[in-house]
Amino acid sequence: MEFDLLNKNKAELYNLYEKEKLSKINIKKIKSRINNRHLIIKITLFILFPLRLFDFLYLKYLVNRINLKKTKNKIKNLRGYQIKLIKKYLIEHHKRYNEKIKENYKLLNSSNLKIKVYQTAAIITSSYAKKLKGKIHNNGFLYFKTVSRNFVFTNIQNGLFPSKLAGKIDYLGNAELKTVQTNWRMIGGRIPKQFIANIISDGRFIAELDQSSWEFLGKISMDKLLCDPFRGNEKKRRMFLDNRTELYTIMKEYEKIFT
């Protein structure tokens, strides 16, 4: 089943790559024609800017740019779908791939992890982070970045702050956390400084607020967070990164077949 879908995906990607190539060639040709115009025409179009709306070459250039952007987005989405299918196939059929997945989940299984806020942001329309995305970098540490925040409608909402986060981390170290519980204070410790987290064997991630700092106006919230998922165990860190490198290598071998 996955092979049929991957082959179909490969054909669609090939057509999109060809379309992207053609768009780039057309844009290059149009830009060349625009640049080669007579100086008087260039000056006239520059001074009388509204004339650009009736400039056929310029409009053609814009249309090609829009089409190129659409094609690139389609390629990006198809590539994401392709990787998802390859992962699914490998999980179901590749023994070594599955062994490394299990090893990495075992290495990530931990309790009493400290997640520290190392950067805050002042957002006028928000009081706390709703969603964070993270990844274990090549140094073996997990970095989070806020990607979504609440929207404040009333002054009362300025007192809201996250007290509990929950989400998941996968075997490659990609993580996502959402605020699942909030507290409210009129003044006081409303900026999270540190969470204490547990990662369960299947990658489930739960973090509870441990420390916070004072804030009066309710406009400052956490932005970037850092965690050591291996609690200083360098052997575990190295094993996880080596396993991840092997998993990526296996994935790339299959990507070559279907790209």
C-alpha cells in the first residue's frame, strides 16, 4: 500500500519539479527583458508608478512569481507527506529501524527533568504561551520555541499563566508541548522560570510549573526554553544522537528510491 502511494507521490513530485524549473526560467527571461528596456521607459515607469498596473511584462513577472511560490508550497507539502509514508513503511517493515526507535524512546524515558525559560517576550495582546515546538539539537539538548500565544480580550486575562504543559517527543527528538492548565494571579510570579517534566516510554511529555518570577503588567511571557533530556548522562546523549544519525541514514536511502 505504502509503495503504491510513494510511487504516485514520486510522479507528482517529478511534475512539480519540472513546473518549478520552467517557472524559474520564465522569471529569468522576463527579468532580462525588463532590465533591457530603454532608459526612458524605465524612468517613466518609475516616476509614474501606477503605470506598472498596466505594464504587461511586470504583471507577467508577478504571475510567474505567484505560480512559483504555489509550486514550492506544493512540493514542500508533498515532501512532508512522502517522509511520513516512508516512516510508516519503515516502522512496519524495517527491523533495524524499529530497534533504534525503541532504543531512543528508552533513552528519552526520564523523570524530574528541568525545563528552563532562557528568553521571554513582551507581547501586548498576549499573557502566556499556548503552544511550543522543539527539537533535540546536535549538541544533545532540547530547545523549545513558542509558536502560538493566547489572545487577551480583557484585563483579567492578563493574570493568566501556564501551570502545566503536555505533549509528545518522537524518536528523532522533535517535540511539541501545549498549555493544558493555567493559573491566575493579579500580581506576582506570573512568568514561568522553570518546569519539572517527565517523559514516559512512548514519548508522552508532561511538565508542571516549578518556579516563576514577578511581573506586574501581564504582558511578558516565556518565549524560548531549554532542557537536558539526558540529565547530564553523556553516554545516553551520545547513544541517542548516534541512533538518530542511523535512522536518518536509513530514511535517506529510501528517499532516494522515491524522489
